[in-house]
Amino acid sequence: MKAKVLKLLREINGQYISGEKISSELSCSRTMVWKYIKALREDGYVIEAVSNKGYKLVSISNHLSDHEIRSRLGNDHLFKEISYHEEVESTQNIAQKLINQGAGSGTVVIANEQTSGRGRLGRDWFSPKDKGIWMSLILKPEITLREAPQLTLLAAVAVTRAISSVCSISSEIKWPNDILVDGKKVCGILTEMQADPDRIKSVIIGIGINVNQTDFPSSIANIATSLAKARGEQVERSELIIQILNEFQWLYEAYLAKGFSFIKPLWEVNAISIGKKIVATTAQGRLTGIAEGINDEGVLILRDDNGKVHHIYSGDITIPKD
């Protein structure tokens, strides 16, 4: 109910809404309306109350919460279910448990802190309290196993577009799952799935973004950055989450209707590696050459020094310094 009260306060755009109006909209007593307002204030929201006028939202809380996210999502949004947690080992693990319990497509797991966040290839992901966006999206698309990695590239497009919209800074995509700002990693994307031999049952897309960190462990201090460091001021995490979910929704719907060919140019326009010499490390070994882009399946195309074309389905790439 706090989310519904908050949504009503947002919808009047800085005007007052009477307690009677809120009571009528939510089919609850005026006393309950007051209790919800009181609870929101305790969460850090500044809500002004004036006799004969009602309530007005003055400023929001800096702390993430399920009602903050819910209050910003439209009723027809793809992501209808929000599972918020103050602290988890990993949002990917929570998402997996929710799937086992029957969670539907469009469920989002969000945490304020991860104690055992992880990236690709089992790497640790630094996920401190109150500083970043740590979330996992549950989807159940009717696509083939071969197409599943395309969702990582789609998510990367959604994140770069959201960062540009909310933070007014540019970011670049490093195939297959990293987002860079000023040449340093600001976001990682981890896609995992449950599948039968012939079909995908569910996909979990984990998104970890360094938002308001100012310090990093020495092991990653030279390769990681945050949006706040690049922007020069703090970023409202809830606003960025909502923008990512909004961007993801329309891209995902277009992808299901038109295929990956619609996503490909949007990915390539922000790709840092295209046209550059790269080193690709795969299960089969290391390859050096020019990254020529991705094909219509999202596979990286590399032309080596001898002119031979290689298709890189999975692996890591580095861009040697000049």
C-alpha cells in the first residue's frame, strides 16, 4: 500500500492531494492513509501536510525500497513483480530460488548489498551497501538456446541508453558483457539460464552497476569506476533502475517481434572494440586480430593478422594499449 500512496503523490506532480482522495482511491480509512504517510516519512520521504489541502511529496528517500520502485512502474509494465532485499549473497541466487518457487517472467530481484556478488567465470563482484545497483531480471522468452546470449547484448544496450538519459554521460560496450566509462568498468552483465535440451525454460539477467562508489578495493581500483566519479555528483539509484527497466522493456518487445537484427545496430553504435585490434581469450586459446563487429546472431567477428575470419561465441577480449 505504501507504493500505491507514493504513486498517487507522484502523479499529481508536486501538487496537494487530499487524504480523502487517497482514502477513496485506495478504499481505506483516513487513519490508514495517515499511517502510510507516517511510514513513508520514516523511510526518508519528505511529505508536506497542509490543512484543507492534503499531502504533497517534497523529496524522496535516497534509500532503495520495493515501494519506491513499484510507485514508478506503470500498470502495464513488463516488470510487475519486485523482490527487494537489504542484503543477499547474490541476486542471481535469489532469482534462481524464485524460479523454483514458480516466479513468472518479469520478476525483478533488487538488493541494496551483495555479500557474494559474482560475475562471469565465477569472478567476485564488489557490491557494497547503499552504493550500487545489484539486480537480476527473470524472463521466460520463447527463443532457442543459441539465441540466449543475445539477451546479454540487449541488456547492455538498455544500460548504456539509461546511463545516457539519467546521468548525461556516455558509456561504451565491451563484448560481451561489460559497460565502460572513461575506459574503466562501471557495469557487468551475467546471463544464466535453465533449459531443457530443446528449449529455454527461464533466463536470469544479472546487472551490477557501480553507481555512487568513491573507493574500490586495491585489486580493481585501476580498472573500475563509478557513475558518480564520472559525473562528479551522486546518482539517484531508483531513477536509474526505472530507466533501465523501461529501456529494457521496449527493446525486449522489439527483439521478440523483429529479432536480433533490430538490436544489432543499437549495440554496435556503442561498441568500443569495433575496428580495433583485440585479443580474444576463448576455451580454444587466444586469438589476435581486428574486431569487425557482430553478426546477426550476436557472435563476435574477428579477422586475424593472416586475414582469416573467426567467429567468437564466448570468451573475454582485451584491447591492447597503443
